[in-house]
Amino acid sequence: MKTNRIILLADDDFDYLFQTKFRLETAGFTVITASSQKEAEQLIEIGGFDAAVFDLMMENDDSGFILAYKTKKLHPNTPVIISTAVTAETGYKFDTDNSWIKADLYLEKGVESEKIAEELKKLLKSQNYG
């Protein structure tokens, strides 16, 4: 079932990027991918996507935070999910209630891609995207 929603997916792990893109497309999304923070920043400038999923750590330890900030600055109503393995690796958990973190949701890597698709649909619906 096609949703006609475009997702910007950025991750420097090619296998994760490929698998998540495939699963999101299977769930009906159109997916634009970026394999680096720099590439994602260029796509954010262009726009044309309905939601974004960013890896937290790419070229920089805070790449996902930077991308979320830039997305919300240019496209304030666009839902942003940060997908990260930081909690599993460090034990540190992030809270989206922090005003300086501009993500709408955090998901741990390892969560099924179907869960990411479900959460995207919820966020898009709550943002009046239908």
C-alpha cells in the first residue's frame, strides 16, 4: 500500500541503510537516502520530504542532532526520528523532552524496521499529513 510519503533516511552503515530503505519501501514509503551527514545536509536544504530518520553517530558523534536541528529549522513541521545504538553501546538514554534536542522520537537500532514504519505513520498522522 503506497503512502505517497517521502522519507529522508541517513545512516553511514550501508547494510542498515539498505535494509531499512527496503523495509520502508515495502511499507509503502518512498525513501531518499544519504550515507553521510554532509549528504543529508544537502538533501535537507533541497527539502521535498515528509519525515526523516537519522543515525545519531556518523562523521560526528552528534550528526543526528545536527541534522534534526537543521531539519526543524528549515522544515519545522517535519517529523524527525533519530535511530541510534548509543544506548546499547554506552547505557546513556536520550530524552526527547530536552528542548535542545530537536527529534520527535528516538528508536534503538535493532528495533525492527516495521516499528520505524509504524512510528513514521503515527508521527505523520499527528502532524496532519494524513
